[in-house]
Amino acid sequence: MDKYQDFKIMTSLLFDRFQKIALNPEETASIIGRSEDYLKKDREEAIGIPYTRLNGKEKSKPLYNITAIAKALIENEKKVS
């Protein structure tokens, strides 16, 4: 499979599981196998999975688009021989 097909499948699976297009840090952490603190550290360092905040306000809850999650997982995939 190519990366585009992987992306479509993963995005579809995420939507089927959560029934929404943006996930909170707890949900995102459960998908990537990391803690919410790990995601917070990435946000503070401006690295990792892109995120948004409702109304663009700094204090509002961060949300991760399922397409951004899928893209990050696929693009960081390491091939084994």
C-alpha cells in the first residue's frame, strides 16, 4: 500500500472509532501511545502533531485533527527490512 492509502484507512478508522474529526489530548495520547504530558511538552516546544484551539484562544483546550494524527503517524513510520 502507498502512504495515501494508509492515510485514508487510518483517518477512516479514527473517525469510525471516535465519531468526530478533532480529538482532545486524552484521546490523542491513547492513539499514539504517549501521555498527555508528552503532548503538552510537544505543544510548548512547538513540535509534534499540529493542533488547534477553539476560537484561537490560548487557554482553550487543544484539539488534534484526526487527519493530522494520521499524517504524523504515517510520516514518522520507520520501515524494517
